[in-house]
Amino acid sequence: MGTLINTILQVPPVAAYLLITALVFAEDALFIGFVLPGETAAILGGVLASQHHLHLWLVISLVILAAIVGDTVGYEVGRHYGRRVLKMRLLRKHEQKLDAARDFLARRGAAAVTLGRFTAFFRAVMPALAGMSRMPYRRFLAFNAVGGLLWGTGAVLLGYFAGNAYQSIAKGVGQTVTIGGLAVIAGAAIVWRVRKQRRARAEQAERSLPEQAHGNGAKLDTAA
């Protein structure tokens, strides 16, 4: 961790500001959130601010601005090219999550734009889905701004406090122990994630069995 932070600190501040802003913007505008969530860039910006490499207030401002503008572009893309967007190979691989996002938007309305920002997949597709649903732009913008403000500030501050906490712990117990503890936590998080995905696949397989049985029964009735 210390090596990683030291490596990142070698990046010129201007380049760091531009990269963080671009990643947060592109997450929703260009749907790259499937590959690299903008939240990672925002948290990293907070870490750099904790090391006095970047100005905290400027990182927060840029992340909020990029989030709001990126969502606006995503909204327009969905409004004008929604059907083409849904046919993207990248989205076809996530049909179940996409259906969940649509259902969430249908149930929550404009509030889904704000709430969806705190889930990586929803954050990437919700603006486009809002545009496709013909949600009035002023209404979208209001909820988008609230979501961008809350999410952007929270993500950057999370990185900021995490960076400060790491330095304090490393000074108190030593860098080796700190890195070891972080490795254990990361390993536990990965195991939890894998198990969660396996359970989801198992549940999906169980749900598909009755549908397949029903389909086979219908075929037999037709044949008879």
C-alpha cells in the first residue's frame, strides 16, 4: 500500500486532477463504469488529498461537477440513442441487472437517479434509462445534482479519511502489520463477493427450472 501511494504521488497534480475528472465523467457518459468505476477514481483523489498532493476542496468540486455533467450526457445518450445503447454487447451480458435497474426506476421514479448513484451498475446505466423513459430533464437534473453532491463528497472524503487512517496506523504498529491487516480484509471481501455471486447464480438456476419444465410440458401438450 505504501509503495502504491508513493508511486501515485509521483503523478503531477494537474494530470491527477484531469484523470480523476475524466474517469468520473466517463463512467456515466460512456458507460466505462463496468470496467473501472468512477468511485475508485474519486476515492483515490481523496487519498491523494490526504497526502497533501491535491487540494481536497478542488477534488470534491471536480468530482461533483464531473458526476453531474457525465450523468447529463448519459441522459441525452439514452434519450436519443436508447435502443442502440441497449443492444451494446457490454449491456447484453448484464440483462438481469439491467432489468433490475429498469424496475427500480419504475418504482422510485426520479428518486432512482439519486439513489442509483450509490450502486456501481445503476450509476452507469440509470442516466441513460432516465433519458429513455422521457423523464423531464429539469426533474432529472434536480435529482442528479443531489446524487452527485452526496456521492461525490462522500467518496472523496472516504478516501481522504482512509488515507489519513492508514498513515496513522502505519506509524503506530508498523507498515508490515498494516499491510498484512489490509490484505486479510481484502481477502475476506473477495471471498464474500465470490460466495454472493455463486448464491445468485444458484438462485437464478433454480428459478429457471420451473420455466423450462413448463416449456417442455407445453411442447408435449402440443405434440399430443
